[in-house]
Amino acid sequence: MNRNAVIPNTQSFASIQRWVDSFSLNSFNNLQKVDEYVEFFDLKNLCKSLEQDRINSDSRKLERAVSAFEEKPYEPDYGDLCRLHWIILKRKAVNVLELGSGYSTAVMAAAMKILDERFGDWAKSNIRAEKPFHVFTVEEEQRFLEISRARLGSKLLAYATLCRSSVEVSFFDNRISTVYSKLPNISPDFIYLDGPSQFGTTQEVNGFCFASKCRMPMSSDILRFEFFLEPGTMIITNR
């Protein structure tokens, strides 16, 4: 199915809401339910291959996640992507903060488009947000940022703001961690933590460095502003 649109005009929001309500979090552990959700919202069209997706990876499968020189984007995990899309529609999220980028950027922006078309006019006068129903994405690598922007296409570009930020080594509660040097000045009610990688910085502290395959990401970005989050804010981590 290729409707050349995120949601066909024949679908009312009421029918979308009924479809969303027929799923639960556990539904996305079922491959058949995932396929049904993907088909309804045409998510495969959103995740269509770009030129960068067709390059070959030189890394072994075990090392792809811990290689500083990996150039091939990960393949889409439709179970995870459907879950993100569903949560945004179910909770009617207003602002999403995404740390890292990928297929998730386009999928979450597509969910925001649906909400904006139904609630956008109401939100302008009832919600304290400069850009209601919008995804704000922070990415450490310009190359991957451009790939994520290309996935958005012209129809979804208005629903996502992508920015690149360098990564620094910092201390939080006297523990070594990484932080993005710049974050969007928003109050998110949904946060998707998928970055930065351990290779976001080569900075050393007393000989300790994150940029090694034996390390793992250790981000403290959310901890530094958690006391500003509104009650009910949801955080999902892809670790």
C-alpha cells in the first residue's frame, strides 16, 4: 500500500482513535499486530530505503553498536517504531524530545501530524507551548542528522526540528557521564532517550574515555533538568 500520505483523507480522527484504542503496549510484541499497525498507518512508506541504507557494513553484527566508524544506519525495528507512534497518539503528546535520531524521528513526526490536524487550532490557545505537536531532535553527528531529515520528506518537515550538538564529558552527582552541549529550550511531555553514543566525545578525564568498544553510553542530560518536567511526563530509553 502506498497512499503517498501519512494518513489518507478518508480516515477521520475518530476512526484513527478507535484503531489506536484497539492496541495495548503488549500488542507490539505480536508480529501480526505490528504488521496490522504498520499497514494502517503506512509506516513502511515512511521507512523506505535511502541511498545510505543500501551501503554494506564492514562491522560484525556484534560490533555494529560499538563501532566508531559504522556508516550504515540500523534497519527499522517496526515493533519499537509502532510502540512509539502508538504512545504519542494514545497520550496525545504535545512536545517530544528525542535524544539521538533515526527512523523514530519520522515516525514520531507522523504521529504529531495526525494530532496537529485534529487538535492544532485548539492547542494554539490552550497549551503553553511555542510549537505544539512537534518533535525536537538532538543528534551528535551531522551525517546521521541529514539522513534523519531526509526521511522526514516535505510532508513531515514542519513537525520536527533537528539540531546537531557536540557531546561533552561531565560530572553528575560526582559520577562521570556525557551531556549534549545544547538542548532545545522546551518542556517535553514525552522523551525518547537514544543518544548520545559512547563515541560522541573523545574527551578524557584522568585517562578515562567513553570512546571505546568496552564502554557503554552514560547520559545525564535528563537528570540535569528533570525537576522542570511536568507531572506525567513519560521517558522511554532505547538501551
